[in-house]
Amino acid sequence: MNKLIGLKNIKYEIHHLKEPLCHIIFYGPRGSGKTALSEYIAESKNKKLIFLTGNTLKLNELMNVFVNVEEGDVILIDEIHRLSPRVEELLYQPMEKFKISIKNTSGTIQMYPLPKFTLIGTTTKPSMLSKPLMSRFQVAFQIPHYNLRELAQIVRLKQSVSRSSALKIALNIITPREAINLASRVMSLVKDNSEKEVSKSLEFIGYKYGLSKSERFYLKIVYNVGKIGLSNLSSALQLDEDEVRYIEEKLIRKGYIQVSSRGRCLSVKGLIKIKEMKRQ
């Protein structure tokens, strides 16, 4: 079984869920391990995993899945908040009653029973899920933040590096996907696995003071302006607003900025970080 770092409380609860498993929704930031958790569930329960993507899922594709689903199968819909209304409505009866309406050759609609399956939805935007859909999930898990030690463990799980080098990489990111991607990028540049080489590689690709180039630029803009709105920040950074929000997730998590309806401003910790950057 693939090793899953962290998330002890969620893993404990998953292991104690009775079978057949109930429907589950995972929500949290991009790259926080929602899909990995879904795969972990299917693997730990020895069930087949059927992977679907919300924004591309069509009615006939979902109908085909239900026609062929087997007892205990785990159906994963990634980005479930991006389902079209018609596809979402098709989920209601199967999720609640394990039945599906099918039109036969004579044009009559009949109800057919389905084997008991588990539907797992993953989303970065739970507020965008409709109430009828959300109410059909018996369990909702919010993916917690990973601490530095856990992120370093993820780095070491994927790359052959020392504990100190793994910590140095982990200081720059907040999610498992970032940890894996950054570690791979850094290790492709190093001549050896020394901490010095890791530091040089991080700086070469733009990471300093535990921040990427875009994150440092963000902090400098907010520092110079004092308070700034999302649209102006988007223009200054030359990024769309979703990408700016993605940068903000890390800066908020690290306590460097404060976000309100009036705009973005630096926290005391953010001002200290700016001073650190200016000194060197």
C-alpha cells in the first residue's frame, strides 16, 4: 500500500467506518492530498477505484459507470463542484437510494437497483456545492494543514535526501503536491545531496527566505502600497485572480498577510519578513 504521511485523525476515522462505506466529501486546497486519500481508502478497503473529473464528466459517461458499477466500488469525482447541473441531478437517486432511472426501448422510464457503492467527491470550493448534493454525503472531511515535519517526510519519501535538506525544501511550500514537485525540481539540479547544493538549487529556481519569486513580489507590492484589492494585485503580478488567491493561501497560512473586504495588507509577521529580505 502507498504510504500516506500525516492526516492521522482522518485515517483513523476511515479505518473505523463500517462497510459498505458511506459517501464522503474531501475539501481543501489544491495539492493537499484529497485524491491520494481517496486512493488510500480504495486500497485499504481492497475496492476498485473509478476516477472521474467533474468539469469534463458527461451524462452518458456517468450513466455508463452506474450501469457497470459493482458492489463496494469507490467512485471518485474530482473537482465535484464543477459538475454540470444535469450530471449532478443524475447522482441524487443513486447516492440516496442506490437506484437509477433508465428509459427502455418502449420509451417507458423504469427504476433499476444498483449495487451499493461509495461516492467520494473532492473539491477546493465546498461553498460552490449545491445543498441537495452536499446533503447526500454522510461524511465531510476538511484536509488539515501539514506541518513542516510532515512535508519533509513527504520529500524524503519521494527523494533520497538528508533530513536537513528535506526540511530546507519543505520550508518553501505548504502542500504535499508542492513538496513532491519542488523536491523533484531541486534534485534534478544538484551535483550531490548536500545541504549546500540543495540551497544553491533552491535559490537558482527563485526560492529565497522560504518564498518563491512571485510570493516575494506579492509581499513587496503590498508593502509599498499599504493596502490593495485583488484586481489591482492581479494586474501588478500579471496573474489571473485564481492564481493570486493560490499565492495568498501560502502567505495567509504563514501569517504574512491579512485579507479583508477592504483589501490585502501585511501582518506584523509580514513586515518582519520584508525587513529580513531588505537586510540581505
